[in-house]
Amino acid sequence: MRITRRAALQATIAAPLASPFILPRNAIAQQRPNELRLGISTFLSGPASVFGVPGRNAADLLIEQFNAAGGIGGVPMRSVVIDEAPGVDFLLGECRRLAQNEGVDMMLASISSGSCLAVAPLAEQLRMPTILWDCGTQRIFEENSFKYAVRTQANAVPEIVAPLLYLMRTRPDFRTLAVVNQDYAWGRDSWAIWKAAMDAIKPGVRVVAELFPRFGATDFSTEITRLQALRPDVIFSTSWGGELDTFVRQAAERRLFERSTFVLPLAESSLERVGKTLPAGVIVGSRGDHWFLHPTARDTPILKNFTEAYRRRFNQYPIYPTFHMAQALYGMKAAYEKAIAANGGRWPSREQVMDTMRGLEFAHLTGTMKIRDDGQGLEPMLMGVTRHVNEYPFPVLDQMILYPPELTMNPIGTKGLDWVRLLTPAAVQRAPAPIAYRA
Amino acid sequence: MTLLLLLAVLDGLAYAALVFMVAVGLTLVFGVLRVLNVAHGSFFAIGGYVAATLGGAVATTAAAPWLALPVLLVSAILVGGLLGPVVEKLLLSRIYVKDHVLQLLVTFALFMILEDVQKLIWGVQPIFQDAAVKALGPVEVGDIVYTRYQLFLLPAVAATTLLGLMWFLRRTLTGRVIVAVTQDREAATAMGIDAARVYMLTFTFGTMLAALGGALASPTSSLVPGAGVNMIVLSFAVVATAGLGQIEGAALTALLIGLGRSVAVYFAPEFEVVIPYLIMVAVLLVRPYGLFGSPELRRV
Amino acid sequence: MGRNLTLPTVLGIALLFGLSFLAPWLKFVFTIALAKGLAVLGILLLLRAGQVSFGHALYVAVGAYTVAFTRPVAGDVLILLPLAVLAAGTVGVLVGLFVTRYRDIFFGMLNLAFSMVFYSLLEKLYAYTKGTDGITVVRPSIAGVMLERVPYEWTMLCLALTLAVGLGLLARVFLASPLGQALPAIKTRETRLEFAGISAKRVLLVSYVASAMLAGLGGGLIAMTTLHVTPLLAYWTHSGELVFIAILGGGGAVLGPFLGAVVFELVRVYAAAAFPDAWQMILGAVLLAIILFASRGLWGIYEDLTAKRGVRS
């Protein structure tokens, strides 16, 4: 009696917990599924949700659009979104759940580089096709090779080399520089790449201050005072989100922009929020080949429709994570369609899809890009300088240059940090001509 | 060198003022209720969000830019006046008799809930409203441009709060009642003091101070999800270093942390993050009950 | 404490195994839960003395990073785990000598301070720790045998279970010993303990180091299960999580921490699956409900249910 009672008690606690998960879904390859399930990991809480939520929003919008147009090879898509904020131990458990119980066919993994570094090896173990949709660290494909993971965007190397080349072109005479980066992996990595590349292209620049305020800092007064006293020619900052907004506002209020040229490789994502507080003449990047007023794609229906639909639904202009998500989804769609065609119309296996991904060239919202044989995406880098115009309540990009990957990305088999040391001033001249903003 | 030190002091003051505003509310609440309120950081963030929202409304409609300043105070009173009594009545009043651990965890639970509530109301995009800073404009010290808001207003508000609180607690009847409850709850109750009312009053006031801290911070920094998290840990460090319930101690500690931080940015940037903890460990090593604290009577 | 824990333990193990067979991904979740349960068992020792550490994530992280750093030179679980425990124990002695002089809120805050300093160090020493990117741990061998993923996961689950049961028993023996009995005395009237000729500080230090070692063991297990460690392990919210689990499970018996940890992980998975934008709110609400309506935790609920039956029969 005691036993049954106790067992019953424990079973009643456990049963409702367990039941939905104990439904195995035998995803048999080669058979056309009823739906294509996507697992998406992104930040839904914490400071990085400023990127995570726009990324998720873009996925919702695009999956709806794709499904309305017949899905992929006639199969509709459905997404399961998980929050990567609680940390690696939680995320890896969720990935297993998605793979083994939700029957997810493809993972779109992570904004944080730490998450990607943890998820890619697991994806390999689980044979789970994975697209790294936003994380930037170059370490992933340099230190390992993965069969089941690809990245549908560039990485930290071109994201930093392009702003440097752009600065060298617009302001070649600078002699002193200060850096203000967030104190975490990206802030440190991006500075290491910049420093190595700058020493190669323009030796002798004096670094007057290396400031790494705490991640999540809300006050940069002391840093700004120091920068005012030091008067560097150039101030470089790869900060993003709330911290970049705060830094820009505090710097503007204290007229720091009048004294130094700013290089802000991630500021495209802050333009709408900081508005015209950000003055003209600031060098701005967008982590890739995208902006809603992209110089070559701005009048194409695909970009215009996306921007309009996104604005109507979320009341904001799309920013780079939305485009990164779009690249992942367009890349996935292209890979499946190509694999289906190569398979004589039959549904491809996971391995076939992943093989197709390598060397795939696909069109997305703002142009086309290619995935290299090691899984790394090759994406041009859009750089520009801010300008105030009447049509928008925030700065737009002017004198835009699209840096091709050949100029900014290290070849397969090399390490980015070693490769940038081989850059020469000639790289500055090889860039294409700038394209002016037009109303 | 001297100029650099002077600049470091000026920067440190503004930061210390903000830290003090948050920590003093926390220490007041702890002194009276003996509850270390983790949700204090949430009140800070909500104060900031409300101030930014109201400030935005005022900035677009009102003709007088200086109106942005009183908005900060109004938001703090609004947030404190509404949230404080509700939280105290519905949650805290049920757990005064329970273990300290449970009291702390109740506020931890509240913090988790409020984190998501903020996200649901204000979304995840950073919010920024600097009308108040613009209203006061910049000022030059030597060659360096400062904002009047940070250089004058923040330290002035903090100093006023400190002096006002000292006067209130020592010279007014309500203040003395609060001090009496802080020192000996049982004796004060025996004297006919309505402890429940004192608790409610103090908690509401503490919440207002947290919200005011958030409101004062909002014109200079963006509000993002998790804005309250960092403030909690920092103000905890201040409260423990100061000595529990010590208002002057909180002021001195905030000053130490503010100055220590900005001196660190100048001379040893790598240490900036750990400054508050180093100060705390150093102080507690010498004074085990905090700067101004004293051991509580231990009854055998 | 006199209650017989054998039956619920055996049933609990059977349940964990059963569910892991039916839903393979639960192996991972349960292993993590049991590892956290070990750390919470350490928290429980201190809770007996009325002291809450808001910084035990420090020891979890020390254990995890010990595994990450020594994995390239020592590749076996049987070497890595003791090393993780040893490292956490060493740090525990050093920190413990300082923090056990303090009580209540000062004790909690100092622990918090140490864990935050360690968290900052993990980020600052970027050249060694790779900062927030974290360190990938290559799957270690177990007693000299390299296992494939699935058998490795099963072995880790079994290992975690064995350790949980073994150390749970040990903790029970410790709590019943004179030294363990002195812990509640620190909570009620420390001075009386001193009058009896027992050094409260020493009692607390012993428990503190034991709790640090338990947390280090948990951290080592986490590192070997996730195979990737990041500084977030040391962040104060994770320390809060451990205290949360301790209260959720209930401090009445050594099974509480493990029960609490398993339920915590499952609730979080469920909440995150059902409400990706508001899972924190749900966890918070669960915690509130437990404190307000069942302050002895899940184990307390279980005791009440079985006790009532016992009275009737």
C-alpha cells in the first residue's frame, strides 16, 4: 500500500512532465515530411535580445512568406524558438530536445559565439544540420572542420578589416587612435584583429588608450573625459546595443564627435534609435552586405517588400540581425531546392543537404553570396559614412563601399589573425568606387 | 597629473551620486525590514523606464524643455507610490516571520517576474530619453566638456537626499519612529508603535529612492533588458561595505566606489570591474560589520 | 531525519532511468540536474547553519574550468573529477578562512563578491580563458576507455547518480554526527555552542569546504557533460539558482536538493518551450508559490502527504 501510494504520487508528478516528450518522431530521410521543422536559438532575454528578438521576428515573417508561397519543395516550415540567454548547459539540453524529440530537421544556431562554439560539435554528434546564423567568431571553422555546420554570413575578420580599409581611404593621415570596446570576447577579438591589420597596413599609428569598459556598462563619462584629454584622431568601437547607444549619446552631449573621427562597425543597428544625435561623418558598418537602403538593392521588390512588411508588423526598420536571419533562411531554401533537383525530385537526406550547402551560391534580400567549402560564408561588407537627410529622422549611409570578400576574408586553411598581418596598403586602393546616397 | 586626478574626481562624483541613490534605498529598507531586497534593481529599472516614457511624452508636447527635470521626480514618486505598497502588502508582509533566506528568495522571485514584465511592457529595444541633459546643456572645465546634468545636478540631488534623510530620521517624529524600529523592533512595538505601518512607509520610500535612481540614470544611459541586474550586485556591495542600515556609510561607500572606479579607468583600467568588491573585502577585513556598522547584541 | 529514504531513492532512480530510456535527450538534462543537485547539497549544509552563500557558483565554475584546463594534459574522468574537487576544495579553504568569520548577510555578500571577482577574472584573462567564448572540452575517456556519445552520456548519468547517492548518504551521516549537529546550533544561538567548547568557526569552515568540494564536483560533472564551459557558470544569477533549487527541493532531507534540481530543470525546459519570452516569470512564480504556501519545499510536501497516510494507517 505504501509503495503504490508513494509510486503513484511520484508518477502523478512525473507523468504530465514526461508525456509530451516521449513521443518519438521517426524522421525517415528521403521521405517527404509533412513539415520542415526549424529550431532557432537566439537571445530572447538579457541585453543581447536587442539582436535576438529582431532576428526571431524576421524568421516569423519570412517563414510565413515562404509558406504562403508553397514552402520548400511543397513542404511548409515551422519554427521552434529557444532562448540562449540562460547559458550553455541549458542551450545544449534544448538542442538535444529539439533534435531528439521535436524532430527538428535544421538548427539555426545562436548569436553568441560561445553558444556557437558549443553547439557546432554537438550538431556533429547528433548529425543535426546546423546553420550558424549570426555569431561572428572566426575560430569556429579555423580550429575545427564540421560536416553538419555552415555559416551563412561572414565572420569577425572581414567585419573588422573592411572598416579599417574604409578608414584608410577616407582619412589616411590619422596618427593616433583609441579603442573603447566592451570587455568580452568580441570586444577583445575585434581589437586584436584591428590592431594586427592596422600595424600591417599603416605601421606607426600610436594607440593612446585601450579602454574596455565592463560588459553592460551604463556610464562612459570617465572614458569620455579621458578621450577628450587625449584627443585621438580616431576612436574605434565595436560596441553594440544599449551600450553603443549610451556611448554615442554621452559622447555627443560632450562634443567628442567634434574632436575625433569615430569608426563604429556595428552602428547600423543603432541608427534608428540614436537618431540624429549621431552626427554626420561617422564611419559605420553593418556586419555584412545589408541595409534597408542598400546601394544596389534598394529598389528591388524583394528588399522593398521585406522592409515594408517588417516595418508594418514590428514598427521598426530592419537591422542587421534580421538580414542575417534572412540569409540563413534563403540559404537553407536554396540548398534544399538544389538538393531536391539533384535528387530527381525526391526529398534529400540531411547529408545531401549539407553537401549541397558547400559551394552553394544563393540570392537573398540584398544580393547574392556564397558558402565556401569549409562552411564559411563569403559575404561582401557594406561600409559608409553617416549623413543627415530630410527623409529620415536618423542618419543614413553615404559614400558606401561594398568590400568584396577577396579583399577582406582570409582564404581556407589560414588563420584570420595571421592573415591580416600580411595585408598591404595596396588593399586600400583595390576597393570598388564609393556609391553616394540618393534620396 | 593633478589635472587628471581632478578630472577623475569630477567623473567619480556623478557616478557615486547615482550609486548612492540606489544603495541608500536598499540600506534603508534593510535597516527597518531586515529584508535584503533583490527586486530593488527591478525598481531601479522600472523607474528608469517610466521616466523615459513620460520624458518622451513631455519632450514631444511641452514647449518648455526644463519640464523634463520634474518628470524624473514625478516618475519616481509614481513608481514607488504604486509598486511599493502593493509589493509590501501582498508579498513581504506575509514573510516577516519566516527565515531570512526565504525573505531574500521572495524578492529574488519578484525580480525574475519583474524582469519579464519589463520586457513585455517596454520591449527589448534600448530606450533613451535625454531631454533632461539637453535642457541643462554642457559646461567646460578647462579643456574638457562636461554636461551640467552630470556635473551639478546628480551630485546636488544626492547631497540633498543625504541631508534630507539625516534630518528626517533625526528631527521628525516619523523619522524617529523608523529609527526606533530599526534599533529594537520588539521594544518599539511595546511602546505602541505601529510596526506594520512603519514597514509599509519605509518600503514605499525605499522603492521611490530606487526608482528615482533609475529615473536619474535614464537621461544618460540606455535602458535595456537586464538594466537592473548590475545595479543590484553593486548596491549590495555598497550596503554591506557601509554597514547595514547606515545611510552616511552608504554615502561614503558610494563615494569610495565612484572615485575608485574613475581613478581605475585612468591608471589601471583592468581593475575597474572589481573595484567595488575589492573595497568591500578590504573594509570588511578591517571592520567586520562595515564602515559604520556595529555588532548586534547577541542574546544567549 | 530518521525517515527511511531508501524507497523514494530507489523509485527516483528507477524513474530517472525509465524517462531517460523513453526520451533520450533527458539523459543530458538529468545529468546536469544531478550535478547541480550536488552543488545544492553543499548549499544545504550551510543552510543548516542558517548561512546562505550567494556565491557558490564560484566553486561550480572552479570545478568546471579545472576540467577544461587540465583536459589537454590529463584525459580521464577518474583524474579530472578528483582534480576538480581538489581545486574547489583549495579555493574553498582559502576563501572559507576569511568568510566564515562573518554571518548572515555579510557571509552571503562576501561569497557573492568572491564569485563576481572570479567571474571578472574569467573574462579579463582573455588570453587564457578565451573570455565569454569559453573553452571547448574534448570528451574525456572513462577509466581508460573512450566511449561514443550515447554510451558516454549513459555513463555520465550513471556516474552522476552514483555520486549523488553516495554523497547524499555521506552528507546524511555528516549531518547526524556531532559536528553536523553543531550546525543548527550556529543558526539558533552560536554563543551557546562556544560555551560548550565547540568552535563555531571551525564547524562552519569544515562545512564550507565540504560544500565547496561538492560544488566543484558538480561543476566538473557539468563541464564533462556539456563539453563547453563559459564564465556565465560563475555569474551571481547562477548562485541564486542554486539557492532557489535548495528552497524548491526543501532542506528536510538530503534527497531535497536532487528532487529540487530535477524539477527545476524540467520546469525551466517546459516554461521555455511553452513561453519562450516569459520563462523567467514562470520560474519566479513557482518559487513564490513554494515559499508562500509550502516553505518546506517539495520534500516537505512529500513528507506531509506520506505522514498523513502514516497517521491514518
